[in-house]
Amino acid sequence: MAESYRYSSNRYKKGWMGLWRIIAGLLMVISISTLAEKKTLHIYNWSNYIAPNTLADFEQETGIKIIYDLFDSNEVLDGKLMAGSTGFDLVVPSASFFERQLEAKVFQPLDKKALPNYKNLDPELLKLVANYDPDNQFAIPYLWNTTGIGYNVEKIKQALGDDAPTNSWDLVLKAENLAKLKNCGVSFLDAPSEIFATLLHYLGKDANSQLASDYTGSATELLLTLRPSIRYFHSSQYINDLANGDICVAVGWNGDIVQAANRAKEAKNGVNIAYSIPKEGALVTFDVFAMPADAKHPQEAYQFLNYLMRPDVIANISDHVYYANANQQATQLIKAEVRDHPGIYPPADIRANMFTLKLHPAKLDRLITRAWTKVKSGK
């Protein structure tokens, strides 16, 4: 009887021990799963807009796994943010789009105490960004750029002669000039807000006009006149196409075009690419990092933002993507060929003619989108 009791007791104990092992295993799986979830960061950024080693270095330093997705127009990002539940922890809108998104309450305010490297940012640039982000509560300025003209020096000279107006919007906005460039390839950004602002400025109108007739009238009419000479509208394809000599002129962003020039040099293919900020003035745009209100990994996002504001990290990014940054402590660390490039860090006389984009009412944005669709279809 006693032996039978001991047998039953041992079996009972073994049963409980087995059960506890199962529970402990489940708890461990849950714990590991939770830890893995916390160590993830989802970023949505522009294409060709970070150094090759930035993400890998951050992952190695922190153990945080980055999911990195790309877009190539503000309109794409805007659509996702306005739809809600993006799953992104950090996004990179241009400041003018950020202003509207801020009104829609899609972002959360940033805790500056979690960002000790914030002190490295340029106060003057922070003041400019504050026009879109009052008191700099929601955004971290990342890089800034100009919209100008990238061109193949030799092909432009062949088509238009030695006196081609490469320092003027006339090069691409006068129909007779663009028609002569059609065969060697013309590209425009697929960025309606920026292209319309550029055309309005060129036509002597307010680049941020609130008048519907300015968009549906003279600006659309000019674009439709130019349309037969434009091979395509795209916001990233032109980089490789310029570098390879597949197109000869592009209305694009300065850093992209300098990237194209450097790729051509590295390939030693005989293609010589230059960038011009037209004398009439050009659009300057600030791109910012912001945290969606529903971000699932805010602590990891803060770690990444603070990492980006390290002078050595952001200087390396500028060296690779050829865009100016907002970190005043990084300037001395940037390569001279980037720091001294007038197309990347423009001199004061050129900056004086630059203009920025302002927030459009939603109704006007819809009208601009319809006008842009009409232009792209050529009808």
C-alpha cells in the first residue's frame, strides 16, 4: 500500500513538473516574442536618401532590427498617412506636406529629453522649419534640397549650341528649347505640387497661389505645350538615366542629380552631368522625420532619431546622398566636394531667390491632382 502511494505520489509530482516545464517554456517563448517585437523599427523614407551603411551600423550598435520601405513622392506618403494605421514608426515627409498632416493629427509630439543630440541642429534652419512645425514640437529636420535642372553638358550643347540657357528655366520651360531636346530625352519629377509651384514662379505668379485659375489656366496650358517633348514623369528613375546617358535633361532634386554625375564618373562612360539652380529662383524643400501617432515602437524610434543627429552619422549621409543636412556640428565633417558644391550648399546670392511651398487647402490639392493627371495623359 505504501509503495503504491509512493508510486502515485511520484507520478503526481512528475506530472506537475512536466506541466511547469511546459508553462515555463511558453512563458519564455512569449517573453522572447515580446522582446523581438520591441526590438523592431519600421521606417518609411525616400528612395536613395540614406548612406549605404547607416541602417546596418545602427542595427549593430543597438540590436534593433529595421524594416525599411521606400517611396518616391509626397503624394504616396500622404495617402498612406491619411488612410491611417500605416504600421510605420518613422516617416519622412517634406515640410509643406507635413504641415497638412500635422493638422490632421497624424503625428505625435516628440520628447526632446529623449533626444540629447537635438542640440546639434542649426537654430536658423529650425526657425525655418518652425514655419511648418510651430515650436518644433513634432519634426526633426533631416535633409534639405532644391528643385532645379540636371543636364548632360555635351548633349545640351549639341542640341542648343554653346549659348544654351543652362542657368535659366528657359532651358526646359520654353517649348521651342524643349522640343530640340526631345530626342535626347527629357524627364520631369512626378511631383505636382513642386512642378506647379515652379511654373507659377517662372510665369511671374505667386508660387503658392490659392487661385484655382492659376493652376487650371496658364500653368496647365504651359505644361500641355511642353508635354509632347517630355519622355516621362518620375521621381527617381532619372538618376540612372542621366548617369547612363539615356536622357539629357531632368527637372529634379539637386542631390539626385549630383548622385547621377558621380555614378557617371565612376562608370567612366564619358557622360558629363551638371546641375543648375536657375537664376529666376528655385524651390527649396526641407524633409523631416516625424513619428506617426500610432507608432508601435516609439522608444526604438527615439534611439534612431538621436543616432541620426550624431554629427558623424549625418555627415556620412550627406557625403553619400549629396544633400545638405540641418546639423551645424556636422558641416566640418562633410567632404569638401560636397560642402563646397554650390548646388548642394548654395551661396547667399542664390539662396536669396529661393522660395518654399506652403500648405494648400484640400480642395485646391484635389484640383491640382486632376490637372496633373490631365498633363500626364497629354489630353
